Amino acid sequence: MMAGKQTKLFLGVGSGLLEVTGNGSWNVRPMGLMGTGGIRGLVIDAKDPDRMYAATLRAGVQRSRDGGRTWEDANEGVLYLEGYSICQQPQTAELYLGTQPASVFKSSDGGDSWTDCSKLRDMEETLFWTFPQAPHIAHVRDIQVSAVDPKLVYGAVEEGWVVHSNDGGDSWVTLKQGVEFDSHAVTLMPDDVNVVLATSGFGVYRSEDGGRTFDRSDEGIKGQLGGGYMSPAVVHPKRPNTLYAAAAEVPPPWWRTRKPGANSHFFRSDDQGRSWQQLQHGDEVITGGPRAIAIDPEDPDRVFFGLMNGGLWMTEDGGKSVNKVLEGLEGPVGAIQFARQ
């Protein structure tokens, strides 16, 4: 990292929102949202960096107008307050929220009100949606809208394949040809709207036809039960063939019952997700499973990885090495965002 260069991150964790600042040594400051069940999605408004939106597990959408110092409910029209994911289209500033039970809500007025994208729940595939743990209710673990075409929206249902809308959430289809049922996240390529990457509980899948068909795409990612239990993937903004992700060797039930835990590793792809190479992180066994990932838009060789056991790791050299930044944060690191000036 360049000497003197300060990084400011916002982390959504199990205990609320944290502000992390530093350039080698790190200062952690609580920023509120305690008692909301934890944060699984975080957005800094594309047009106003003082406006932030958090998807919380007990309090739905929480909104800040002052850079995270104070927060307010922003749930008018939201039927379910278990928020799992949130995203924003950068040109239109429209927001999408993914919840449990698996539903999507859309806001066109900065979170003042939300519209239920109810046709998502009308698909016949919803009869198969589930979750391994009681009460076995599926959720939209990830929601993404194309930065190129504001009408293209994709969601990852845990568990229930990938869902897609080509009209801004008015209608939906299920994408399940060749993709894993246990869906974790969707990554859209900035240079080609037809290329879609889906990470899952069993590796990575890649589509070149907008998600209609997928092929297994996790060469180099090895897990005892397949291709690994995956984090989202992020794209290098200046080199769209370069992606980063993390993977656990085994799914969550084994994280607490075996000595190496998740045994997570970090990966980079230089061919737009077709194959992956493992990154070096020293001799430490990483017992926490992967959850969140973010790439620095000002210095894309710096990538941060958030773990379910409260750990934060980073590379600052494009993946030549990955090092621990923080550990012991309360609850999972469910969301990471870089502050903007």
C-alpha cells in the first residue's frame, strides 16, 4: 500500500456497522445499527456519498443521510423485514432489496417507498425453494442490477437457483439450466451483458447467453464436496478478465465440527471466471467461511475478503499475497463498502 494512503471502509457485521480506517494499522469504530440482527447488504448511494442503505436481518432497510452517523427506517412497502441483500443501479439510482422469505422490492425514490416485485413469488419453481436449516425458508442472498442496462436484474436464491428479470423487476424467470440449486451470488460483467457468473455452495458457474445456460467454471478451486463453498466474485474495473473470489473447502455444517473449520482460500481468475488460481496467504489455516468481498475502485489491486467468523483479509498487490487485516469482529462480516469522498 502506498505510504500515507488512508483507507476507509464500512463493514456490516453481526453487531451492526463498523467504520474501519488505516493504512497498515487499523482503527475500528462502531457506527450504529446494533440490535438489527446484523447487516448482510450495504450500499453507498451513487449520487450522494452521505446516503447509505443497509439490509438488516431484523429491521429491514435502514437509511442514513449523514454518512452513517444516524439511521432511520426506510421500509414503506417492504413486506418482509429480514433483509439479505441490496444493490443500486448507478445511473438511475434505483434500489433493489432481497429478503427472506425470498422476495424482491424496488425503490425509485431513494428508499422513501418500495414496490413489491410480486411476480417473483408467482413462479412455479418457488415450490422447490428451501433452506437447509429450520424453518427452511429460502431468501434472496444476492441481488444485482446491470450497470449497463437498468432493466437487467439477477438474484441468487438460497436455495433455489438464479432468478432474472429483463424489465426492471416487473416479471421474472428462473435460470436453472446447468447452474447449482444452492445459489450464493451473481456477478455481471461490465463489458458484456451476456456473461453472467454465479457462485454457489458447490463452486462457480458461467453463462455466455445471459443466464439461459450455465457451465461449471471452477477449475482450480477444489473442495471436498466439489468446487468449494463460494463467496461472491468481484471484477477488476480496469481489467474485466480479472476476478477475485474466496471459497471454503466444505459447507457450513462442518465449520464447527472439524479442526480446520472451513479451511478457506482466496482465488483469482485471469480469464473471466473460466479457471482460477489459488492465492498465497501464509501458513495460517483460515477456519472462517467466506461471506463478503469488495474491490477498491481507486486501487483495484486491493481486495478485501470478509469471513463468517469475524475475520477480514486483504490483498494489496493484485493477489500475489493475501494477509490478515482484522480478526474477532462480532458476528459475520456480511458486507463491505469503500467510503467515497
